[in-house]
Amino acid sequence: MKSFSIFFTASLLGHAALATKLYAASYAGHVTSLDLSEANELSTLSQTTECGSSPSWLMLDSPNRVLYCLDEAIGASNGTITTLRTHPDGVLTKLAQLKTPAGPVMSAMYSAPGIPNRKFFAVAHYSGSSVTSYSVDPAQGLFKHEQTFTYQMTAPGPIASRQDAPHPHGVVVDPTGRFVLVPDLGADIVRVFHVNPLTGLLEPIEPLAVTPGSGPRHGVFWAPRGSNSTSSYVYFYLVQELSNELSGFRVTYPGNKIAFRKIYEGSTYGHESAPAGSKAAEIAISPENNHIVVSNRLDNTFGPNKDSFAVFMCADASGKEAEKVSFLGLYPAYGSSPRHFSIAGTRTMVAVALESSQSVAVAQWDKRSGAPGTLLSEKKLDGEIPSVIWDL
């Protein structure tokens, strides 16, 4: 099933008058600041090599003007985490850097109520089979290593070439802020941690087991807009790279714990088989809070080197039907291997990191269909592009 909605609105023209910046990571060793002009043209403002040899993930603390960069350091025995100060002209200056276990690929910030003046973040290390945590002075961008959890497997998983060892790949914080989840592609589980409210340290609890050979990669939570109460309806959606599937779970909090009940599982290609060699990648909830968006890599659905986004309905207009997930269709991803994307709801735009196309694409976000729309701009960069984020 293929669909593509082209919907260009006057509101987009109004938003286009607001120039803004983006940051892109490249496996060529660069972090690039990009300017999106009033005419929707992307241009380079500055580049830095301070993050390391293989920048893989970016995380922005906009109020404090601090950019967190993970260096996967492909082939090396360790990675690094670097904080960079952002400046209005796009220049990035290094604040701090620490060595980490090998292969950091994703991070997420979280808080501890008992330490309100500090922040924390957790990191998934793909090749290092590890999860680490750090405490942060958010204003200064200075951080300290707190914990390392390293995992082993007694035998390879069903897809031995990819599941030879535990491979933590994603990090996501639940809506209450009390739990951190880490999908582990190699072990076919989602590792679950409780956040100690007094120390901010992660406390491992029972993981969420998923289908063997599915390869869980990234996840996202859905909750009614404006709510983080444990009494509200909460759902967890998980994209699985090796099986090209989306799984959905109803989340409850019995006795201040977290529990999962599967409510959905389906292909990121609807009723069609996944193309050979394709790999599901990123997942997000639409700004309208009613769709799930998943990027599919290397599927060539819309022609050679033209991959796809899969869009699913997860809530009605009232936001009350998150359990009734349905596949809506496939939409162009503007290039090859959309490893990461970032939706700017306030700009009605989506930025896409096209890893194999070695470029960043910016497209309209179609609020009516809850899906990517018209391509507005594309910028070729050096090296494969694993991550791009907005600075709004």
C-alpha cells in the first residue's frame, strides 16, 4: 500500500518566514550547524570535529544552549560523549568530553525529584553491550559518569549475524519520568530501569521480553496530551529493526511498578511483506498526538534509493483511541536510509537524516494526514548522516 499526500498550506508559508537552525551528525567526523532560510534553503553555518571520529547522536538542551554529542567511534575500543555550547551564529564550542564504553548510539535526559538542580541522562551502547548513566550540571554542560551496566548472552539470538551479543540501541523515558527503557536489539528485550528519586541512579527491574529475532531498536510513549499521571491511558510503541514490525503495549503502574500488555503487532509495510534488506529505524509520535511515524531504510519503495515512512493511526481526534492502531500507508522519505528524523510541530516541518544519501532533507509536515509531505530543501554533507535535530 502506497500513498502520498501533497498538501501545501498558507500556514506553511507563514512558518517559512521564520528562519531557524538544525544540527547534523556525520560519520565523517563532523557536527554541522545548518541554517534554514526564509526561502527554505539549507546552508552551512559552521562545522566542528570536536565530537570525535563518528558522531552518531545529538541531544539539545535548548534553554541552556548545550548540545550533547555521542561519538560511536566505529571500530574503536571506546566512544566519547561531548558537550558543546551553541551560539547564535551556529558556532559550537567544546565544554567537556568523557570516554565511554564502545558504541554509544542514543541518549535521553531524565530528572530525579530529590535533586532538582541537576539533570541526568542515560546512554545505550550498541557495540559495547552496555547502558551508562551520567549526572549533569545543565547550565554549565558539565557531566559526571555515574553507572555502567554491561551485559552478556549465553548464546547468539535467532539472527546470529546481528544478535551475537546484547546490543542496546535506544533510550526512552516514560511519561511519569520514573522509568527508563532501553531496547536491546541483540537480546530481544527492552531493559527497564527505575529512577531512584533521591539519587537519580538507575535501578534495573524486570525487562520486557519481545518476539525472538525481532530486534527491538527504538521506542516511544503515547499519553493523552497534557497528562503524565499514572492513572491516565499510557501506551508504549516499539519499532523492531530485524522483523520490520511495530509493537504496541498498554502501560500500567501497579504498586508503583510498570507493567506492559501487548495490544498490537504489525509490519511497517502494512499487509505487504518487507522488501529484502530493509531495516526499520526511527519512531515518533506526530505533533498532533494521533499518529505513529516509523522510518524504513533501504526498501526502495518509491524507486532506487528512495525509501519510505510508515504512518499508523493510534488515536482519534479526541485522543482516546490509542489502543486501536491501524496502518495508514507509506510516504516518501526523500532519499536512502532515513536513519533518524525530527518533527518540528511549531514549524510544521520534518528534518530527515538520510544516512546513505549523505544528506539532510527538510519537508513539510502535513498536519491533515499526520505524515511527511512536500520536500522543501535538501543539503548534501560529507559522510553518512545518522542524526539531525532542530534548534527552535
